[in-house]
Amino acid sequence: MTNQSKQKVHAARKAIEYVEDGMVLGLGTGSTMDVFLDLLGERVQAGLQIKGVPTSVKTEQKAKQLGIPLTTLSDHPKLDLAFDGADEIDPDFQLTKGGGGSLLREKMVDVTAKQFIVVADESKMVNQLGAFPLPVEVVKFGWDSIREQLEALGCDAVLREVDGLPFETDNDQFIIDCHFHQIENPHMLRDQIKSIVGVVEVGLFLDMTDIVLVGVDEEVIIYE
Ligand code: 5RP
């Protein structure tokens, strides 16, 4: 197991400690969340009573395989806790997310939780957002015009592809990855991007984080 993988396991183990009987949880997406789901599945098999709202089809399928009971935002519009990974975490705990392409459902779920807990390995901690290309979910109609408007904000904007074909999200939309390299003002950029007609959501998760659990070697650093 790589050091990074071990850090994800340490952080996920700590995250599980926040879960209590009867809670309704937001279940994030990504490799760190996969570890968390495995641990949560073990706890459910041992008798823990929780329900989860998945943030992607992938997480939904994995949760079902593990026997984790699922519910919806319609049935539970206010969640107790949401757990999710991140692509970048800055010193103010502002995040870039969407590397896995699930940013829309992730933001919809994470924002409804009483506490949003970010679970990550130490590589995700950065001094400034932007080195990781910023994912933007857009409608398919006129996507190239949206891409040009994103580039006018000062980035190289690239349609995400898999095996030479456009990547399609769980919502049947496209992702454009915006290479800003440095994001000086995340709030202003978020507002500028969201004002482009055809943009559905942007992977800047601002002023949402309550707790960050960062796996570092054999321990976990907790920021609250
Ligand atoms: C998916 C995400 C993930 O949370 C993010 O990409 C981190 O993933 P990982 O835990 O695999 O590093 O935003 O859309």
C-alpha cells in the first residue's frame, strides 16, 4: 500500500468515529470515500443503524453492495453529517472538488448537512487553490461556447474526455476542466463562472467545510 493510500485509510478510520446510531449521512465519492464506505459497511453489518444519501451512481452501487441502507434528499432534506473527499484544500478550508466528475450531486448533498466533514490525505493540502484544474459541469448544448467564455476568465478550458469520448456525468452533462494554475479570489471566480448561462455547477466548495480530517503518516490531523 502506498503512503498516500495509508493516509486515506487513517483519515477514513477517524471519520467513522463521528458516525452515531440513527444518523442520516451524505456519502461522498472518490477513492478516500471508497475506504470510508468499506468501514461503514462493516459497522452496518455489526448492527449500526444509519441511512446514507449517495453523491454519485458509483457510490450508490458500492453502498448497495455493502448493505448500507440508502435514502434520498427528498426524504431527508437535512442530513446529520456529510463525508466527502477533496482535490484541494486551502488554509481557509475552501475546496476544489469534482476530480471524479460528481461535483453537482456532491455539492447538493454536502451543503445540506449540519456538519460537512472533509476526509483527505496530506497531498490535498495546498497554500492556494488552482494547481488542480477546476471542474465545471455544463449542459451539452453549446458547450464549446461555454468553454470559450470560461477561457475569457483566464484559463485553458478543456472538455474532459475518457477514451477519446466526452466524459458524461451522472446527470448526463459534460465537464470542462479549467486550468487556472492559481486562483487568487475563489469567491469572485465562483460567481463569475456561475453567471455563465449553461454552467450547471462549479467545483469550488466555499464556506461549506466544518471539519477536515487529514491523514499524515501514522496519525490524523483534525481541523475544526
Ligand atoms: C469526486 C471528488 C472527490 O472527492 C475528489 O476527486 C477526491 O477523490 P479521492 O478521494 O479519490 O482523492 O470530488 O468528484
